[in-house]
Amino acid sequence: MPLLHHAGALLSLALVFWTGSSLFAVLHPRIVLALAQGGQDQGEAGEATPARQGRIRLQGGMMSLAGLILLALPMLT
């Protein structure tokens, strides 16, 4: 049983990291786009358009919602 307890703790930790990083993407889409491009300054080719920022926010929101649901599942049973 201790092994199962440790596996559950590791899974919870991974889900917390997943949810937190997704929320960071929702709050800071420009930084996420810059990191995705290798940390380079966004020039004329890599301009962060509102559509790209909106897509990052939508994806981050969906992923953080999924993480929160998965974290809440054990409390529902």
C-alpha cells in the first residue's frame, strides 16, 4: 500500500504542475510564445498576434480545467 500512496502523491504533484503551467499560459501568452520560439525576441516574423495569444489562452484554459478536474476526482468518490 505505501507504493500506491507514493504513486498517488507523484500523480497529484504532476497534476498540480500541469495546472499551474497551464494557468501561466493563460495569464502570460506572450512569454509562452517567446519561449516556444527559443527565447528569441519577437521580430517581424514572430509577431505575437491577438489570434495567437487567444489560442494560447484557450489551450491553457482547457488544460488547466482538465488538471483541476483530475485533481478533484478523488474527492468526488
